[in-house]
Amino acid sequence: MVPMNIINLYENYNSYFSSEFKEIFKLCSQTAFKNGYRLYLIGGLVRDMLLNEKSNDIDITVKGDAIEFAHLLEKELNVKILSIHKDFGTAKVLINGEKIDLASTRSETYPKKGHLPQVAEIGCSLEKDVLRRDFTINSLALSLNEDNFAQLIDYVGGFEDLKAKKVKILHEKSFIDDPTRILRALKYSTRLGFEVEGHSLKLQEEYLENINYDMCCKRVKNEIKKTFEANSQKAFDIFIGQKIYKLITKKEVRKPEFDIEKLINQYKPKHKWIVYLGIIAVFEDDVFCDQLELTKIEKSIILDAKNLLNKEFKNDFEIYKAFHTQNLETLLILAVLGEEKPVLHYLENLKKIKLHINGNDLLQMGVTPSKAFSEGFDFVLKEKLKNPKMKKQEELEIIKKYLA
């Protein structure tokens, strides 16, 4: 049995949660008490409560079978069950208009290191459930039970690590079991302003020197996405400096001397994370994108950047033609990798320039659709790039002369 530290956090609980959620917890607690279940809040929600950080998801852990408990709520409180996942013993329910995730306590094993764990036992002890988790700060349990309501149950010293602002793994083989925990440690440390604890950092370094590349690459991609969607230059500097990039490439990677965070904040691309990934991915072969299971659009962003990298542009027309069909993320990757001047010139000065005339105007002039259409538009575009204030009538006159 792991030593257990119990701390009363009723004041934290009372000030953090809204009256609506407190009512939901009360209803669940009463139902659990009547039917012999034990309920807890575990993990990120408890961590965020203690740090007074906003948390989006409400998860309740049921000591026992959460699916059975969901059916009890359905029967006794007229709760709506939205979904059930038998393999993991989880259910999503709608209580008083709020979506709540219910999870059974469970233990896990890693029969294949670096891949998804397998559920060993559903309905295990609270201690076993806590010990399967990634970091001590994510292993805190808050009781929702009437006999010890709002007591913090800490098996692993997570409360002290939270106060010390340390991200610490739970056991020696944590990164071997799941190397994506290295990325999660980076995410939490930079997001919360914490540091990875010394021994955990040593074990991370040892793993990165001897990586098992037989891992679930899709999970690696998802953690990269979560980490860099937050747009943190500090996170990227650590990603390069601590050689965490080795999880996705065997090549040496140097940090670009560029403020990527500032660039992204200025232009606000839809997919921030892929700008960071693309800086590495453009120097990899096509297999790289397939291994990470990138989507079609994600592959396109990276391959387009690769094709445009180090190309010379003699004038504004060539810059415009090369860039105007590209995704913004592609252009920002290029800017970071040395093409800052043409990219920023396009984004600041050329991108907003559009022709007033279109194909219908040429048809009304009696021009039969042909190669002349595109050639004529390009001719007018060259002139408009020199004189962006050009009106539609002027464009029409230019294309008439060209076609004549």
C-alpha cells in the first residue's frame, strides 16, 4: 500500500466550482452513497482547481463500474446517457444540461512498449487507478463522497510537487511505457510555468538516447498538436534544446533564429501547430508524413513549403503567382526558414491585390474560352501589381489591348 496523504480542500472546491456543477456533484454523490459506489474527481481537473486555472472537461471517476453507475443515474435521476465505451468502462451523460464523463477506476498494462495500453482491470482500487497515470500533479483525487467530501487523496506526493511547480513521473519506466509523456511533460511545464523534476529529466534524456521507434506515431502527432497549438516559443526552444524532436526524426535539428510565436500571433493561422512541425518536416521524406498519419491538408501544407523553399522570385508577379494559392501555414513555414522577405512582402503588400475583371467580362467581349483567358489575366495582373489602385475600366482596356 502506498502511503496516503489526505488534505481537506472544501474551501478550494467551494470557490472553484459553479453552483450548477456543485448541484450535479451533490446529486451524483447522493446516488452513489445509496447504492454503495465511491466517486472522485481525479487528475487535470483537481490540478486546475488547486491552481485556480480554467478547466473545460468535468470527469467523475467511479470506484467500480461507471457504466452501471450511469444506468443508475438514468433510472433514479432521469439522466440521459449520451455514449458508452465498454472496453474502457466509460460513459458520457447529460445531467442538468451539462455533459459529464464517467470513468471506472481501472488499471493498465503496456504489453507493447510505446503503444496504447491495455485495460487490465475495470473497477480496481483508487490507488491502482492513480498509479497508472502520467505525472504526480495529475494523480490527485478529490473525494465526492459524503463521509469525506472534498478531501484530497494523494498517494504519490503530487500536492507537494504542485506547490513546488514540478512535473514528475510516477515510476522509472514511465517514458519507456509511453514516450508521448515526454511531450506531455513539455506541454504542462511550459503551460503552467513548471519545471520537469531532475530525475524525470534524467530518465527523459536516457530515453532520447535510445529511442524505441516502434511506437504509436499518431499519438505522438496528437501530443505535438496539443503542445504547439498553444503557440509557445519557449516550448519549441525546449523541444529543440532537449532534443525531444528525436521522437519524430533521426536527423539533427537546429533551432531557427526566428520568433515563431510573434509571427503566428501577427498572422493568426488556423493551424498554429503545423508551422512548428513543418519547420522540421520539410527536410524529411514523404514517409515522414505518412508515419505521423497527417491528413491530406496537413501533408499539402508541408509538401508545398518543401517545393517552394529556396526558389528565387525575380519580381512581384512571380511572388504573387507562387503564393496566392498557398495556405497561410505554408507561407509562415517558408518565412521561418529564410524566405521571410518575399513572404512578408506578399502578406503585407500583395495579398490584398485582386483583379476586378473575371471570365464573364471576357465572354461579354466575345472572347471564346481558351488559353488566352489565363494569359490575359496574368498580363493585367502584372500591370495591377505596379498600380494597385487600378479601376475595373482600366483593367478592361488593358485586356482589350492585349487580346487585340
